[in-house]
Amino acid sequence: MQNLLICDNLVPYSQKNFDNNKSDINWLSAVAKALSAKCYNKSIFETVVLELHKIKPSSKSAYYLATYYLNTGNQDKSIIFFKESIDLASDKLEKANTAYTVASILASSDKEKSKEMTFVAMENNPSNGKYYLFLANLYANAINECASSETEKKGIYKLASDTVLKAISIEPRYKITAENMSKDYLKNVVFYPKSKVKSIHLGCWINQTIQF
């Protein structure tokens, strides 16, 4: 049985037996699970899971498809199925984990959607402090994209600091990490003594008013 679970054996087994079992949900589920472990970039994995998802769509089958497309270079399609997985999931922790996965994938290419997915993760798992660390870093990395002045840059860093410190009240174990990150951000928030700037509204995808 263990030899069957080796990818070199599992792929031809799945290909050979698919047609005779493509209406068998138990077979499709078992084979999809086995393929997902080591053969997640093989076309037979997509074939099996598409059939499973057609017969009985679930958060799991959508997640399988998302990982397949992600691992075969189709990020846009993978995001579609990750989001479908979130919608189909009934467990809040599962929703949060998948949303955070999407947020992480999009952190470089689409910060606005990454932020949205981070909020979905927060909503479904409000006791996880790492989301605030992630979001703070997302803001801090938006300087070139969203700041058109030195004051706006300072506003973004102040927002990053405010955000990361929220992690401490959620999970005290992040205290040292969050405080160190906050200090690094605040090094960039220095005003001249005569400055009268007390707040600033940040547009872009951030769309928040920051108090100094």
C-alpha cells in the first residue's frame, strides 16, 4: 500500500482507474487527498479534483484546485478557487487560514486585495496576533506606491506602528517583536519642532486618517 502512495505509482494508478471511478465520490476524495500530498502539480490531480468539485463542491476541493493552479503558475486562477474555498468553508479557522494564505500570496502584487484578505482572516480568527504584524509590514511596504510626500511617508510609518502594536493586546507573546517593529517604523516619523501637522489622510488603498 505504501508503494502505491509514491507519486510515480499513484499517477499511473489514478490515470488508469479514473474513468471507472469518476462518479465515485469516495474514490475521488481518497485519490485527491493522496495526490495533493506529493503530486500536486500533476495534470491528473486537476482532472480528479475538477470531477470531485463538480459532483460535490467543498472548501477542500476548491482548496485542492487552488493549490494545483498556484503550483502550475496560474496565480489568478488559484486566487479564484482560494476565495471559493473561503466561501464554502463552514469552519471559521479554516476560513482565516485560507484568507491569510491568499493575503500572503498577494502581498507583493496586489496590496489592496492582500489587505482585504487579511481583514477576512482577522474577522474569522480575531485571537491571532500575527495578522497585525503582517498588516503593519504591508503598510510599511506601501511607501513607494502610496506616499507622494514626506508627510504621507511619515503617516504610513505611523500607521504601521499603530497597527503592529495591536498584536500585543491580541497575543502578548508578540510583545518584543511588535515593539521592535514599532521602533523601527517610528524612526521614520520625525517632525521639525515647529511642525503643526497633527493628522493626515492617506488615500491610495490605505484610505485612513492618521493621528500623530
